[in-house]
Amino acid sequence: MTSLVTDQGIIHYEAYGRGRPVILLHGWMESWSVWRQTIEALGKEFRTYALDFWGFGESVGTSYTVDTYVEMVNQFLDRLGIVKAPLIGHSMGGTVSLSTAMRYPEKIVKVAVIGSPIHGSSLNILLKLSGIPAIAALLFRMPPLLSFFTLIGGYLTTPRGGYQFYRQVRAEMSQ
């Protein structure tokens, strides 16, 4: 476990391999570990970094918005002396990747986006609400409430997708 301390919080990350850097950004309700197999595969040719966003995994911060995560990625690059790197983002991590590339184009070589909403109006309502600390804290302290809002938030996207996501979250919460 490796961490960086910034003014806004602690950034936990895992690094593997040698070569040019590649930054992996996880999705909402995930952590760096979602990239475990990817890290091993890419690590044969690249130095891979998988971050935990603030509020997820081992990272601790004070703000939990996409804009804050963009600044987190920027600080991470600066602190490690990474001048330019590609970003690979899943779900919310893809949204952060695209936003980082738009704000700091001189630092981002390219972006790969996996299963991500492309513009803000398509973001899941829970993802939008998770940026409000009081709501995020309430949801995560009360698993039944999180289950309900996950079901409703997914249902607003598609009924089938909402129910499948609800079942997945319920299964993970029961472990």
C-alpha cells in the first residue's frame, strides 16, 4: 500500500511494472482492486498506477465530486513527477479521465473509457448525489437506504439495468 498526502486528503494507490506510466481510474463504488488483473497484464510493458478516489478504498478526502477527482489526478501526476500519461477509466473513472484530459490536455496522452457516461446529464442520480457529503454519508451508513436508492437510480436509467445493478449491490453488501 502506497499513499500520497495532499492538502485535500490522502491518495492511496498501487503501482506495478516498469516503463511508461499508465493511470487506471476505477468506477463508483469500486477501488483500485477492480484493476488487479489489468495491472498485471499492463505491468509487463508499462508502469501502471491504480488510484483509489477520495471516499473509496483506502483514500480519505474532504470533497467527492468529479471536479475534485480531476484535481486529485492532477496532484497525483505532479507529486509523482509524471509529465504525460494515458488515462484508462471505468464508469465514473471514465468521466474523470475525460474531464482531466479536457482540463489538462498537456498532461494526458490519450484516454480510454469503459462503460462511462459521456456527458453530465447521463450520470446516474446516485453518482450525482454522492458528491454531496451529507447524502453520501447517510447512504453508506444505512445499507437498506443505499439499496433502495441504487434500485431507484438504476431504474431511472433502464428497468432491467437497475434491477441487475440492485442485485449486484445487494450481493456485495451481504458478503
